Amino acid sequence: MIIYFTGTGNSRHLAKKVGEAINEIPVNSFEYIKECKKGSFDSDTPYVFVCPTYAWQIPHIFEKLIRESVFHGSDKAYFIMDCGGEIGNARKQLQALCSDKGFEFMGVYEVVMPENYTALYSAPDEKTAEKLIIKADKAALDAAEYIKAEKPFPDIKVGIADRLKSGIVNTVFYKFIVSADKFYATDKCIACGKCVRSCVLNNIELKNGKPVWGKSCTHCMACINFCPTNAIEYGKHSIGLRRYTLTD
């Protein structure tokens, strides 16, 4: 069984590619998280968790769902993480998670996808994004071969910098960087409500025809990237930056 979390579409795309290769229909975790539901899953085949990389770890909200859900059947767990560069020492966190849940950790597979962290970075141009996705599709198929054979993913070499990124840097990132305070809508906003619907943490509401952000945010960048009029900005950092979504 494939269970995925996605902000702007990268992880959904990979989950679908892997699903096609191993004959599984991916399960979207969005409604579980948005509606604060604990999952109860049953699978005779290994569990495959697909998600983006947030500061060199899996998103905390996705980890929370896994921890609070019940899994029957297979005790094997694979992880596929897409990223803009690399996943650091995410493996350590995932091994601990699997130990706590009674899973046999089958490894984590790193897949580079187009950048979507619009709070700081511009998305790649269309041609560059296409090249990255083509390469990522091959990686997804390679990962699927390990899953079908129920063989562990190859280990990823981890250095001191990786340990720091997935450790103290992740802690600092969530404490000081992950906040919705800098989000705002410009006069280009048409009050369509797409940002409200796309927010997995129900952190956005329309007031007087404009979105207003609350205090719960995971920096998935769905609101800013899916806005049809590019009306949402993140302080001054995002002004003029290219947006990115993958909606296949």
C-alpha cells in the first residue's frame, strides 16, 4: 500500500508512478490530516510512504499521521522522499519511527524533483522542470523494483553535514522559520477560496474577501503555488519568483 503526502504535487506524481509499477492505487493522506482522522490501514504488501523533504526530514504532520495510525498486515515500510537537493540524514528519524511502530525499516529512496519552496526559492523554468521530472520518473521505477522484490533500498551515504541538517537545523527551521505570519494576499486576489481548500491544516479563512492566515502552518507552499492569480506573497522573499505545481 502506498500512502503519500504532497504540497504542490511532486509526491503525488511519484506515488502514482510507483503505484503503476507495483499495481497499487496510492492513498492520499490529505483528508486524514485535514480532518484530524487517524488512519486504519490493512495491506498484504509492504507499506510505501511517499512525501517531500522539509528541512532534511519527512514533514512533521506526515510523521504524526503515521504515528497515530494503525497498520495491519505487512510489517515492512519503505520511504520515498522527493527533495530539491538532498534528504540529509532523514534515515535516522525514519528508523526510529519504524522501531516505534513495529515496522521493519526497508530504507529511504531520495528523488530530486523541481523546487517548490517559494518562500525562499524560485521554481525552475519549464524545460528544467521537465528534465528533472523525467529523471525522477526513472528513479521511481528503480525504487519500485526494490519494492516488488521486497529488498531493502540501497543505503545513502551520510556525512557530518547531513546529520546537522536533519538534526539541529531541522529543529531551528521549525521553531523560527515555519510560520504563516509573512503570508498575505495582494489586490490580485479574486476570493476564489482555492488557498482555503488547499491548506491541509485548515489555517486559512476568507475574511472580507481576502485570505487570512492563522498560527498553524507547515510551509507546504500549496496556497502560494496554487493561487490562480499569483496573488499570494511571502513577505518580500517571494515577489517575482516563479511558482510551481504538478497537477498530472
